[in-house]
Amino acid sequence: RRNLLAGKAMSALDLVPGVRRMRPDDHFMVLSETDASPMHVGALILLAVPEADKAGLTERLRAHFAERLPATPLQVRLVQSPEGYDSDVWQDLGPLDMSAYVIEESDPTPDMAALRAVIARLNMVRLDLSAAPFKVHVFPHLPGDLAAIYIKQHHSVADGIGFQEVLRLLSDEAPPVPQRSADAVLPSPELWRKLAEDRFVAEEAARTAQGAARKAALAALEAFKGQRAETPVLKMSGPTSARRSYATISVPLDPFKAAAKALGATVNDLFLACAAAAVRAYLLKVDDLPETPLVINSSRSYRRAEHGPFGNRITALHPHLATHLADPLERLRAIQASMAAELARAPQDEALLDALEKPFGARDRRAMFAERTAGGGRVLPGNLSLSNVPGPAGSRSFAGYTQLHNHPVPIIGSGRFLNITSRRSGPCLDMGVIADAEKIADANEIAALFSAAVDDYANLAPQGERP
């Protein structure tokens, strides 16, 4: 089971059974979190539930999830190492009180707009990492034969791709697994220090080799110096507020793919171009479009089989959106060129990540991030975040109830104002749009502009090749 949880490379780092060290890349997700920028990955999942089944839905989901949680990385809590000498660790937990983690939202939700407003509020509630790092909110009382669950897990547990594996393991596709009898036993501070010291000695040669690889990667990155667009400052730039607006979009996948192919683009290219069109139109409306292109914060997975399914294995990409260009096809080509330049530097960026821990590394990172996140400024470049995450091609169900849609509920990193995330859900691309409500009061405006851009690009496809 532990190989399933963390992969062979991770299981080799265990201090004692049921205790796994947190990699520095995952620690980043804990340290960059603020009250204005909670760091969790989420999904609004719509289920087909007959009216007669709604009364007992929450209890059925509690029982269903309890049977599958031990196969996921969620039945854990975070424990800091003594004095921050070693990595913080995930400690396996025994049976959970599911009523504390799967919570019924009992008030009737009259429509989807009201549901999205509640999700926007719940999205700002930080997860307590001294307990299991997830929450599920159940909405049984939607109109018609419809219910919803909002599930979120902390980003330090897994990235967006890993989160999709978590959802699979929690679905009917995965079988129940044996429950753990009790919490794993942590080592004493003295033993912990001794184990860490031994590990640091054993890893010294590997750490030295990593340092040399990092130095070489930094030298190689000099060739790309000056290629990235500078992040422009807008009237709506500045610290991210603690208020959100949330909207959803669902686009049929096959016509979207056909339009992308006809335009000589990938699905991701067209996703970025539609987002660029939507944001450009909105900024023109509010008279805040800069002369230079907006820059995004996105990511690229470098996960390989030896990494296992969980944790964070992503490099940051910062292409521009060509929002300064009025012509939609010219804008698409400029986005493709900018993304190609970002992908060309990605191998060097990857070499700067996945570092081995060093003595007092956790302590030093905490001090560094306390300074970096003060004031709510940007931790990484970019005006907004855009992500396109793989999802299941087939149908999925939970406790016997068919999933109709799986909309991301994204996060907004410090200093940004918008995130649009897309993932496949069967025949659809389901998207979540979340905005800093102090800067974009209604995320539905962005969603409507995105949907209009989808139609516009479909109409630009050459005759005979249109979807």
C-alpha cells in the first residue's frame, strides 16, 4: 500500500513505517499559503441523484469514502520535525471521524448560481494540516435529480494530475481497501535527529551532484535571458484579496479538438487563446488593458513512473497571452510561439527542482517564505493562472451515482487576480473560473467571454474543416 501511496522513490525516504518525509517542492505549497491565497486543489462534482435518494446521500458518501481513503494520500496529518532540522513528515492516521470531513450543506440551494457562490466562500477556508488535509462538502438539495460534492485537498499532497488519481481512488472504479487500525507512531526527537543525520551523510554525494546539475542548468538558462515578457502592472494588480467569485464552463470536447486541429493548434493552445480573448475583452471594457501582453503562471508536469502518483512534480511556465494583439489568429500564433519558448527552457527549470533535503532545510525555508509572502506580493511571475489538466475519458461514479461534470475549483496565487483551469470529464472540457472579487466582481463575465471566444475561433477554422 505504501508503494501505491508514494511510489518507490518516496517509500525509500520513510523514517519509520507510516511516516513519510515531505519533499521541499511539496513544502513550497505549505509555505506559500496565506489567508488570501489558500493552497488547495478542488473540484465541484455534479452527480445524478434521484430525489428519493437525497436524504441519505451524505451518509452513503461517508461510508463510501471511508472504505477508500487508506488507498489515497489523504488519511494523514502533517508533523514538523524538531527544530526544523529534517523535512516535515506525513503521519498515517487510523480511522477518521468521517462526519468531520464529509460535511452536509443542508440548506436548499435554489440554483447553480447560488451553489457557485457557496463554493467561492468555501474555497477561502484553509485546511488544517494538523488533521487530514481534505474536506468534502455535500450538497444534496439541488433542483431536480441533481446533487453536488465539493472536494478539496491541500496542494502539498498532490498536484493537479495527482488530484485526478485521488478522485479515481475515491470513485467506484477503485475497490475498498483495509482500514488502518491506528495512527502511525512517530520517532522520538532523538531518534528522528539520528535518522536524519545518517540520511544526510548518505545523501551527501547525491546532493553534491545535484548542486553541480543546478549550476549547469542556471548557466544554460542564461541563453534564454530576456526572452520572457515582463509581467505588466495593471490597475487591478496588487495584493490578492480574501474574496472570490466563481463560475463554471463546460465545452464539448470533440468540436473543440476539431477547431484546434483546423487552426493548426493543440487543445491547450486553443484553451490559452480563448482565455486571452476573454481577458482582453474584459480589460478593454474596464479600461485596464496594458500595451504589453499579460503573463500567465502555468505549469508543466515532469512526473515519471519512478516518482509515484502523488506529490508535486511540476515546473512553472510563464508564457505571455498576446493580449496586446487585436487579431485573434495573430494572437494565437504569438501564444504558440511564447509557449514553445517556455517549453524549450523547461528541462533546465526541471533540474532546479526535486532537490534533496539539507540540514535545517525546513527551518530555513520557513524563514525565507515568511519574508517573501509578507504584504501579499507575487511569489512567482504572472498576472493570472491558466491550467489545462488531464482527466478521465470515460464515465465515473461515486457510491453508485454517475458523475455528470467535474469542474475545477482553482486557487489564486498571491498577487494575481484570476485563474481558469480546465480538465477533461468524459465528452466535455469542464472548467472553473475563479476571480479576486475585489477586482472582478462577477466571474460569470469572464466565463461568458470565454464561451464567446470558443465560438469565434470555431468560426475562424477553414471552410470544410470547421467542427
